Amino acid sequence: MRYVVIGGGIVGLATAHRLVLDRPDARVTVVEKEAVWGAHQTGHNSGVIHAGVYYKPGSLKATLCKAGSASMVEFCAEHGIAHKVTGKLIVATDEAELPRLRALFERAQANGLPVRMVGPQEAREYEPEVACVEGIHVASTGIADYKAVCAKLAEITEKAGATLRLNSAVTGIRAGEREVVVRTTTGDIVADVLVNCAGLHADRVARMAGIRPPARIIPFRGEYFELRPDRRHLVNGLIYPVPDPQFPFLGVHLTRMVDGSVHAGPNAVLAMAREGYTWGKIRPRDVADAATYGGLWQLARKHLRYGITEVRRSLSKRRFAQSLARLVPAVTAEDLVPAEAGVRAQAITPGGDLVDDFLIVAEGRQVHVLNAPSPAATSSLEIAKYITARLPV
């Protein structure tokens, strides 16, 4: 059986890796348009190994993230990849947030996670500079070098006999009853089964293959700062606010990375390109895709105030610092230096709803991963098992 995987991020590589493990006679090809693996969402995230606190019990995110946090730690340990199980604090900074915090605690318990409610004094035992009225300590949260995970997955998969093509952009797909032909800039690939893990371009790839996706990818830029090196001591691990349950975004937070740097963010604003890592990156096709999509306008009508808040914070380092200071009062605007941004591929339905769960569509001899933002990196090894179990043998 011949399999072609489109997309060389962590989900695509993990899927190819699982295929060569489970089906040693399979012929697997991975195509990636960039010159390196994990160039986009994988290589621009905060490096967190999520525990699975936020996700609806029984959802794909809840089940795959919980299992994935364990399998990712195991994979990193086995292959000598930088990682650490640090735990994290989710904190309520005023009394009004306590009902949401306690509801989140109940959800975490329903997901079977190692969590504890902590008061202000105990919270400061973990994070001496934190401010809160109450918090949740999540023991199984960690951090990892996901770029290194991608490199190792590619190495193992190629050694097992798969064909991996970088600098190979997909230009067209012809899907028949018995086989699929993927046209690329490095030649055609004929396969029996297609797996679409194209991330920011997953809906476009699905349409190329004759699939009508139930949602459209809209790019949101996640903007980060870092703490100056002499201010990194303000954060020991990970400090998060209580999230707004209406949104998949977790709010600006503080994360000590595997290299010791402390990232602050992300803010979330609409990007003007699917790979729009800066305000100046504008791609007319991507702007038109978003502007002509009724689902985005419906979303904007529902959540205009939230969007304005994010834009204001994007334009003002002072506002960004104020958001962080709610968590750690010692943080000031002078402590922040710009860091690399990321772009989240967020699927939105025609009715203007954010697709909250992973969205994986199987049709005939094709599987399309149409929504896999955070915690996809954490969950990637388990997403790969889920996909592979649904592929023809």
C-alpha cells in the first residue's frame, strides 16, 4: 500500500512515523513545501507539553492530549530531546474569576489529571512572584523542543524506508477511486491513500482533493515577547490566567522554555497572510479568502469587543505588560523584548463558530486533518495513532 502524507509539521511526521512502525511493508512519502521540517505552527509555538486541562471530557483534544503528554515525554526521554515536566499554575487574580477557575478544576478532574487547588501562599511556593486569590497546580504540564522532535521523527522515518521530500510544494491533486496523484514541484506522486496534514493550508489541500471542508482555516497571529535575561528569575515555570471559555485562546501567559528563556504571550490577532508572522506580511489571496468568508464576519459580530482588546494589546507593549502584570506584578514594559511570532490555523464554521476540537475527516481513501492547533504538538504521537487506525490497509 502506498501512502502520501502532505505536510512536514509534527502531525504529518508523526503520522508517517506511525505508518512505518505499524505497516512495515507500506511505501510512505512525505511532502513538505518548506526547506526544513516543522517550519510553521510546530516551529513557532510556546513549546508546552499540555496536560489536557481545558478540553471537554470525552473530546478528541481531551483524550489525545492526556495520552500525548505522556507519550511525548517518553519519546523525548528515549531520544535525548530537551524537555522537562515542570508543572504549571493557572491563577485567578480576582474574585470574579473564581467560578471559572473552579469549573476548570472540575473539568481537569473529569479528565483524570493530577491537579490541586492552591491558595495564594502555596502558589507562591511554586512561583514566588505570582499574584492570585486562588489557583490550580497542574503537575503533568511540561516543556519540550518540538523542532528537535520533528528532526528526530524525520530521521527515524527516513531510516525505516520512507521517502521524505523537502522543498516540494503541492500544486494539484487528482483523486480517483483506486489511487490519488499528487502533483508537486518535485514531480508527481502516485499513492493509494492520501493523508492531509497541511496545517495552515489544510482546507485548500482538501478542496484540491475534491473534499468540501466543513470549515475554513483563518490565520491568527500569536505575538510574543521575552523577558530580558536579567528578569527571567521572575518566573520559575509556567503561569497562566483563567481562560475565557468562549475562545480556544488561553490568554497571555508566561512560559520558561527549555533554553531558560521566558516567553510572554501570545496575543491573538487576525493575520493578513496564512504565514503572516508580522503586521507587514500581507498576501492578497489570503486576505480575500478571509474577507469573503461569511463565517469570519459572523465571528466578528459575536466577539467584536474581544477582537478590539487583542488589537490594542498588539499595538501597545504597555498594554501587553499590564496583562502580564496581573499574573506577576513585577513585570513591566521595560522587561519585555520582542520575540518570534506564531500563526495559529484556526478552523471557523460558516456560522461563525470556532472549531474547538480536533477536526479529522475521513472520506474514501483520504484523511484530512482540518483543525489541529494547540495542543496538536503535545498530542501528535496520539493523533498519528488515531489517523493510522482509520486508514485503509
